Amino acid sequence: MSAPASAQPLILISNDDGITAPGIAMLVRVMRRVGEVVVVAPNSPQSGMGHAITIGKPLRLDPSPIFEGIEAYECSGTPADCVKLAKHHVLKDRRPDLVVSGINHGSNSAVNVLYSGTMSAAIEAAIEGLPAIGFSLCDYGHNADFSHVEEWVERLSRQALAHGIPAGTALNVNIPRKSDQPIAGALLCRQARAKWEEEFDLRLDPYKRPYYWLIGSFVNQDPGQDTDEYALANNYISIVPCQYDLTSHPGLQQMQQRWELSAPGSATPTPPLPLSAPGSATPAPGESADGLG
């Protein structure tokens, strides 16, 4: 016997591939077993939009009958716009227990997280103080096989509801594409130091006017076995906790010690020392807690 609707967790779903993408249909199918679902997703593909928001032109939000029995809306804006409108307009005084984005068609591992519209929806939720997960399948095909994904998406979402996600954190979950081997498991990872080596292919349009087409290859130069790229290469699901605070704290400490930033002729300000744990030694002036000096 199912629980009353009022006792079910409220789950907000968005994505970047658009409301008609197969990946979001799979996510809706899974999440309706977990709780009450509301969908606010773009009305067209928004891949690679990063954390863009719409400024200076109107946003459209229209009800959609695409998912039977599910309250759903299609939005003319970006994935981040979708989450903002969902929180402040669609749900109003109702607070989602979980925000899930995806399932993206293609990997969002390593540096891809910065370009990802899928993860921008999840990170926007984290900014709003909501627990969030971005799900991606490492298969870029529109007709990608999601059959091995369903069990894991439900399992990880239920764990997030049961155990929580750290404040200000969105989980970047990448799932290997379907193969002859079952998924080996899931690993908590750090983001690999991997990037796109890009080229711009110069081409001519029918009027002989030049234009450029971005091409390139993805290169992983990180030998670590604790990274998302390592996990995916070995048929594990990678889970990377992401934060929207991009401050490099080791870099901040190093620059505080080495850079001269006082106005000409004024005294050099003393940089603040790192806080030490109770009972531990305070680093001497000029010596940082992490060994940068």
C-alpha cells in the first residue's frame, strides 16, 4: 500500500537536453516510485549552457502533458532558469526534498562539469539550499540504452533522501554506458584533471563566408585512481560532491604570504594566519598550514 501523497518526498526534476529527451523520461519513471514529482525543464536542448541565466528578455513557462499524471512545465530558459522558476513560482511555499537533473546524454566528468547545463540545474538547487543530484550517462546518442541505469538512479536518490547531502553541495553522478559487463559499483571520487584539447575548424558557408566549427578530443592526464575518470574507465559509477564556492584556499594562503598589495607608502598589512585546531600548533609567520611557503 503506497504512502499518502502528503507523506511522500517532493522531488523536482529538470535537465538540459530538453523536456522531450529520453533521459528525462527515464528519470521521471524512476522518481515517481520514490516520491511526488514535479518537472520544470527547458523546451529545447540547452547542452553546454553552463550556469547561464536569462536576463533582458522574457521567460515563458507553459504546462506540458508529456508525462501522464505528472505536473510538468516547459521553460524557454536555461536549466538554471528552470530551477529558479520552479522554486519561486511553481512550487512557491513548497520546499523540494530533492532536486534531480538529467539523465544527461553524455559524460559530465572532470572539467565538463563547468560547461554542463545538467549540473548547472543541480548546482543552482544547491545555491538555493536544496539537496541535488545531476545524473549523466556516458553515451551521447539520442537513443542511448538506459536500461542498466534505472536501479542505480533509484538507489542513489533514496540514499540522498535517507542520509542527506552536505549543505551547499550537489552530487555529480556519471554512469558508464551499457556494456556486456554489469556496473561494478559506485565510487566517491574527486574530479580528474582532464580537459578538452580544442581546435577550430575553418569552413566556408554556401556564400563563401568563413565560419568556425569547434572540434577536439578529451584528454585525461591525471594518473590518480581516486578520480571520476578512473572510476568510469573501470566500469564504476562516479560520484563527485561539487560546490559552487570556487575559491582556491591553498592559492589564497600562498598569495596572502607572497603578494604585496598595500597602497604605495603605506604599511604592509599582516596576512591572517590559518586557524589551528584546538591543541595544535599555530603555524609560524611565513609558514602556511599546508606547507606552502
